[in-house]
Amino acid sequence: MIDILKEWNWLITFVLSTILTVVIYRLTIKISFKTESEHRAKIISEVDKLLDEIYHKDSRRRSSKVTIVDISKIKKFPQSGYFNSEIERQGYKGVEFYWGIDKIYKNHKDTYIFGVIPYENIENIELNVFGDEYENHAKIYCKFKWRLNKNFFNDIRKKSQMLRVHKNYLKLRCWKLAFAIKLFVKSPFTSFKYYVENKNYDKNMHHYSVKFEELWFD
């Protein structure tokens, strides 16, 4: 019996180590998911407070401007490593900020472009609505990464198929947008969404989340 155990010792060791590895991996996944869920809930709650300040309280004077800070360059603030934007809304994938306006439809109303920062890319939010000696509005500390806007060329294809716009006109507008956002850029944004204003929106009656209507190209 002892000889058999010695002969198969390597196999027993391999099986036990594999089982242990799987157990540890599953526990790590659970802990990671719990941590990410708690962080997501924290950021959602803080963004809710900030949006409430913007849309429903006088302390912000209806200003939605915020400072987005690169956490890897905090020591260089305010010389570099940040930019200002307007926080507009939040959705399932993250917090959305104003990026620009374009005419996606020819002879049609303006289309608002919002950049999306995922909740996991936001480290912390300073809700001090009066700011500090550098900026008089809230700060949002984010992870900035060098990236290619992976949705850009896909968006061109979708718009070419779905919208009744002259082909050359569409390409011109999209390439102008491409150079505006610098295809390669160190940015907290991972994607962009397109909206038009909701004509029926009444700030005294409706929640601010219905202020814009999203355009779908799929």
C-alpha cells in the first residue's frame, strides 16, 4: 500500500494543488466582486448627491461644471493632469460628461456627445461644491489611460448604414470629431454616447435623467 502511494504521490499532489488553486480562485473572484460592487455603490451615491446639488439646490447656482483629475498626476495639480467638463447624468455603465456638439443628422437638431467614465475608473469624488483655492467646483479623481477609441470606426459604419446623410458629409463630420478627440489619448473615457434634447422636459416636473433622449444606431 505504501509503495502504491509513493508511486502515485505526484498525481495526488497535482490533484490536491489543483483543487486548492480552484478554491482560492473562486474565493478571490467573490471578494473582488464584493469590493467592486461596494465601490460602484459608493460612487453612484456620491454622483447622485452631486447631481442633486446641480439640479435641485441653489448652492451650485445650476452650474454642472466639475474638474476631472488624473490620479497619477495629483502632485502636478493645478499645473497639469486635469480638465474641466460638465457632468450631465449617470447610467448603468458609468457617469456621463459633456464632450461636444455635432450635427449627426443633416438639416436636423444638434446632437450632444457625452463621454462615459466607468464607475471602476473613478477613485473618489470631492463633493465640496464651493471648491478650493484653485477651482470653485467639485473634483472627480479618475484613472486616465492611453487608449484608442475602439467604438469610433464602428460608429462610422453604423451611421453610414442607419442615417440618411450624404456619405462624404458623414465622413467629413466624423473625421473632424476624430481629430477633436485625438484617436489616441490619455483619457478616463471608455466610450461616447449621443443624445438630443427632450422637448417635453420640464425641470420642475421631471427627473433630470430624462433631460436628453439617447440616439441608437444599432
